[in-house]
Amino acid sequence: GCDAAGGAVSDTPRESLFIGGDISGSFMNGGNFNDSLEFLAYYIYGHLNGVGGMERPNALFVSSIGGAREGEPKTFFPIQTFENKSVDEIHATLVEMFPKEHPNPFTDYNAFFEQVAFTVRSKNLVLRPITIVMVSDGVPDVSRNGHTDYESVVLQPLERLARSITIRLLYTDAVVGKSWQTEVSRKRVKVWTQDAVVMRSWKDSKIMV
């Protein structure tokens, strides 16, 4: 194809896609964890194979969110971990990566965002569009005056990585989603949330054909 100026349009993938799975006990035992891994298997397969026009990522990294202690770095599994695999094989890989039998006590979004920023810089992915998909209940393990402190979520490490930076937080509820929209400080980063009750409809036969 050609662009508006008559030049050839590059088919080279541009987007950097990061996926985080919440491995805290609260999410793993909350009823949505198994569904979220099934969804991610289709999501990853769809992007890697351009199903239905889905954008193929230039880079893909999958990691857990949180750990045994605050600030603990986690392994980022690269695109090669999932390439040339079926949906079922990707799902099996995710189950192995995120064993439900071994939940971690701490959900640390900030450590995850910092590691995303470090990976973008170290892999020379700066300025490419960035999408961060997180399957999580969205509740930080930080409280202030007896209430969940959403202001403790720090997106600053992501702000200058690219012009287009989107966080998609899936499997929240209406209250948590609104809190991410209104209480998490940000400038350039776009935040999009979806409630668990809506996410579970992805298996509808009208959607999955």
C-alpha cells in the first residue's frame, strides 16, 4: 500500500507489547485468574499471527506483577517464548509461568512499570508505541488512612518512553476502574480499564467463532 504522500507503507511491526499477570493471592483466588490466562492465550496468539487484523508486535514481553517483597524484579519472557505455538500451547506456557499453587503476597505495579521502562531502554525500543496489558483486580497493596492508596501507583517511569503509551487494565470492577482513571497521576500515559463481568463475555459464541 501507499501513504497519503505516495510512499510505500512499511509492514514492519512497530508496537512494543508488554503483558503482566497478577500472581497475588487475592487475584489468583478471586475467581477470574483461570479465565484471564485463557483470554491471554487467545490475545497473544491473535497478535502474533495478525488474526482479524490485530497488529503484530515488534516486541512482546510477558511477566508477573509483584513478588515476595516490594520492588522485586521479575523475569520478562520474550516473544520467542510464544512464537509458533497454538493457543493451547501458549495457555500451557502461561500456566507454567504463573503457577496458581504458588501465589505471591505482594502486588507491585510500580516495580513492573519500572522494569518495563528499563526493558524499553535496554532493548532500544524508545519512541515505539507501547501497550501494557495487565490482568489484575487492580488493587494496590498500599493503604493510607485505612483506604486503598491509588495515588501510590507511579507511572512517571513510562511518561517519556514514547508518544503513544497505553495501559489496559483488565478484570477490575467499576470502583477500582474509576480509581485508576481519577486517582492515578499521569500526563502522557493513557489508562483504559475493563470490569471482570464484561471480560468474562469474551467466550460468547458471537465473539469467539
